[in-house]
Amino acid sequence: MPQRNANANSIVAILPIALAALPIYYFRQRSAGIDFRVALFLVIGSVVGAYLGARLLKQIPDRQLKLAVVLILGTVGIKELLFP
């Protein structure tokens, strides 16, 4: 699968997962586990970031995109191994 499709699919996959988790955290115990003010800012930032990221994705060559994904995932993986 081309890197562009993989990035787009992973972004699209997040929405149903988040929607399925919402009632679990909202109806948790007797107090809601969601701060809707914080959630609003996260939603706004996510929508803006997804829009800008999709536009930027069109301009980045495939090789550089793959390298960026490898570097980011590798850095996060090393960080998690060293500082769990």
C-alpha cells in the first residue's frame, strides 16, 4: 500500500474508534471521564491539523514521506523502550 494511502487510512480509522470509546468513558462510574472543554479544543485542533496535513501530503514526495514516517515511529519506539 502506498504511504499516502496508509496515512489517509489511519486517520480515517481513528474516527470510529473514538466514537465507540466515547460512551465508555462518558458513562464511566458516576462521574463523566470527559472534560468537554478540553475535548472541544482537541477536536478543533484535530480537524485543522487533518486538513492542513492532507494538503501538505500532496506536496511531499513519496520517498521523503516514507523517511519521515520511519524517523517519527523509530524515535517514538526508542523513547518508549528507554523511558516507558
